Amino acid sequence: MKRKFSLASVLSLALALLMALSLPLGLASCGKGETPAGESSAGETTAQAEETEDPSYRCDLPDDLNYGDATVHILYADCPGRNDEFVSDGLEAGQVSAAVYERNIAVESQLHVKLDMIPAGDEEVAEKMKLDISGGLQAYDIVANGTFRAVTPAMSGQYLNLSRVENLNTSKSYWTQGFNDLITFTDQDKQFLASGPVAISMFRFVFLTLYNETIMNDRHIPDMYETVMNGDWTLDYQLSIIQDLYLDKNANNKADTGDFFGFVTGNASSVDPYTVAANIHMIIKDPDTKELSYNADAIPAVSDLCDKVQLLYNNAATYVYQGGAEDWAGKTKNIIQAFTAGNAMMCTCLFLDMETEIADLAGMSYGIAPIPKYDKSQSRYYSYVQDQVTSLGISAGIGDADRQAMLGAVMESLAYHSNRLIPPAYYGSTLSLRFMQNPQSKEILDLIFDTIQFDFSSTCSNIFTGCVIRDNLRPLYSGKKNNVSSATRGWESRITKLLEGYNQTISKLD
């Protein structure tokens, strides 16, 4: 394992807390078939699992595996929010860094291997793997990349079918089952990518609503904790409480970033959570064959959702940052910085945003909530993970069965030891007290992560060349006129044709 590490920050605040939840929890808590497809539910913590000897948390790798200090090459995306998932600054750089370091050492010791972590630019990983496979070089064994960049290579045969790899059991609770369901195809359960607590981005890239408690108290708005827990946190309710909150703070007679707003958001990636939050699925799987198909029946629900979101976006008390240059998950900070500057009562953001802006948040009294439900009749909240979340797979260039089995063991060991070591490190951080300002915040964190849901048209939409559903919904939801009917008229035939091609390709993959 290389001893040159790339962790940029000493400790990640949001994750310190996320792990305080029953999370690894929630996202990795249930075996296959125990939750509805695409959803995740809260389960036992690692400690609870050990006390009850829950077999779903037990690593079943043979005790006598010994690969003679073989080197395992792991290619990973070296980019903010994901570059500290596999490498560490060492034992002296904080509890999280130490946990990642110890996790890697534990894997090496358990299997007698050496981990060689190979960084590459976010946009370079897939191309490097493709060239490696075509050239027969076998320079990369395990490849970790953002799902939005990994899904097309996965569906075109550049990753091995994990369900046939020896020593790998993705039904274990230290793998995220909702993600498994998302990326498993055909009645043979072909799975090419997996994720879990090994991916810190699984927590960082979750969207939430951040609100200023002081301002809400001054306006005598009912306690948001009660509103959320009672199931009353809806788009209609959010619109009702931001009404009349615009203030020309800089007195220049125009609405701009120097003013105060009830709600601050963006019309690019900040729009993405709404489809999932309303439990709408544009792409569905046949429950038996697991073939993908376009869900034309969802269009009326999309249109209804569009009406509500447009009311929110076009209200005078809402400020909308424009396009990817001003609103891009994990890269731009305009929205949360408007909040920390005291220019918004509430905003949409990622946990990653809170992590990077904790110094300014620390002096505020704030609370967190999920993205609001469509309406009160919706049975539960649904939380969206942005598609940059890291997924792991084994390069299809590795043809030797014995090496495949070794890589299966390495992936399994990484997942197991990540679940065992990293969450307690996050939980033990003293910074968690700055993030969870009260017990209610802890409960809302539980709620958000217990309700994470994966949706194919949101997480894997990049496979639809020229018709990326998630991206095409952005201007519809944030526009001034509901054009859903006309805008989506040609989607069914186009996407159906693309899906037929993918279904056929996947059915032929071994």
C-alpha cells in the first residue's frame, strides 16, 4: 500500500455525525430482499450487530486466505468529497484519517496483500480503465469511480459480474442494498458495481434542507422538528412559510445576492432531489426479469410535481442560482454561503456543503430537514443521493479466476472493515457536537438516512445519450410554465429504444 496519502481535510464534520446514526448502518443494514427495491432502511449499528452476532454483519471469508503479499491495484477518483475514501494522511491526522489507515492495514493483514492506491482525475478513471482493458495491461484491478461515470462502462461489459466472483457476498449488511438493487440486472442477478460504508460519498452527497432557527423563531413559525416528524413537511408548507420574506437588504431596488430571501436554491443539481423526494420513477425494472423500461405512467405525476416546484421557484421570496456555473453539487458553494451570510431562512444543500462550511455554520443556530414531500398523503420522506457517489467494481480485464477470487476477497474485506472501523471514528469526533446542535437534529439525521432511496433515472441517467432524464427535468421544474406534456412527448420512443439496446447487451454479458 502506498504511504503517500491525499486526504485534504483533517476530519469531515458531517460524517462525524452521520456515523452517529444507526447508519452503516442504515444504508447497509439489510440483506437482499428485506427492503423494497431501491430503498434503504435503518438497521443495527456495528456494535449491536456484534452483540447479537447478526450473521449479516459477519465477514465469512475463510480465515486461512493468504495471497503472499500480492499487490492489488486500486484506481480511484481523486476529487473533492471522494479522495479520502481509500487513502489517508496517517494516524496523526485525526480519527477519520486514522480509521481509513487502519482499515487498509486490516485488509492487508487479513489477506496478506499490498494495496496500491492509484489516483486519477474524476474524468480520467473510466478512460484509463478502458485503455487498460483493450491493451491487456491489467494495471488496474479494482476501480472506484462516481456512479454517473461508472454506469455506462458497467453496462457495456467493462466490469466483472460481481455475483459470480468468489469470496464476494454483496448481500451482507456492510454493502448498501438499495444500491445493489439499482445496479443489478436480468433474472441472473448480474451486478457490476457495489457500494457501502467504504464510500464516504454515500453520506456526503445526500441532499437536505438547512434552515435558520433564529429567523424561524422570530417569525413564530412552528417548530420544524415537529413539522417533519408529524409528516407535515411538504412543498406546499415550505411555500407557505417563505411567503413575504424577501427584503431588499442592499436597497438597490432589485433582487440579487445582496438581499434576504426565504429560500435560496439553484436550477441545476439542486433540482435533482425533487423527483426522488416525490417517489416518482421514470425508469423501472420488471420484478422478475429485471429488464429496464420507460415508465410513461409517471408523466402525470411529474406534471403535478412540476406545478408545485414552479410555485416555489417563482415566488418572490426565492432566489435561484443559475446553471451549473452557480449550482453544481460538490463544486459550487453559492447556496450555502448565502445561508451562512444570513441572507436566507432556508436553502437546499448537501451534507458535503455543511462539512466544508462548518466554520461559518458554527456561529449560527440552524436545523436540518429532508427535502419536502410532495404532499401529506405521501407515506414517507425519500432522500436523494447525488450521482457522484462512489461505486466499486472489478475490471473486466482481469481474466484469471484465481486473481478474480483474490479481488473479491479484497472488496469484501474493504467493505467489512470499513463498516467496523470508520463509523466509530466519525462518531467519536468532538466536531459532531458542533454539527448536531440538539437531540432533535440527531433524530432528523436518522430520518434522512433511513429514507435514502436510489432511482435509476436519477442516479444512472447519463446512459441516455442526448436524453438525460434528470437533466431534462431541471428546466421543467424550475421554469415559469408547465411544459411537461410537450417536453416529454418524444421521450418514450427514444428511451425505450436505448433501453432495449442496454437490456440486450446486459443479457449477453457474462
